Amino acid sequence: MSVEDYEIILSDGWEAFLAYFIPKVHNLELLERHDKWMAENLADMPRRYHERGYATLASVAATIPFEALCV
């Protein structure tokens, strides 16, 4: 990241920065396919794990704010 990148975050916010930065570091088609798969399958994951004999202790995905930048 550059100083200019941080300036975008400070002046326009995180969402504006992501809209600018994410296309530089991610394949947007793959990201869109991933997001679609997650939307279609994530809610059903606890049941699927249980059917396979795994205990689900938490069914919510949580991450650090800069996870979007980890590629």
C-alpha cells in the first residue's frame, strides 16, 4: 500500500478504498463466484457438518478488517 492508498481511506472511507484497491489484487470474477457460493451454501454448513459427525461450535465467519487485503 502507498501513502495515497491511506489518503483514500482517510478522505473517502474504507468502502471507497476497497472499490479502488480490490480489483488490483483480486480476480473479480473468482471473487464474485466465491461470494455467490458462500451466499448459497454457508447457511447450510452447520447441518452438513453435523451429518458428517462434526460438532459445530460457531457458525459465524469473523475476520480481521484487513483480511480483504491478504492474497
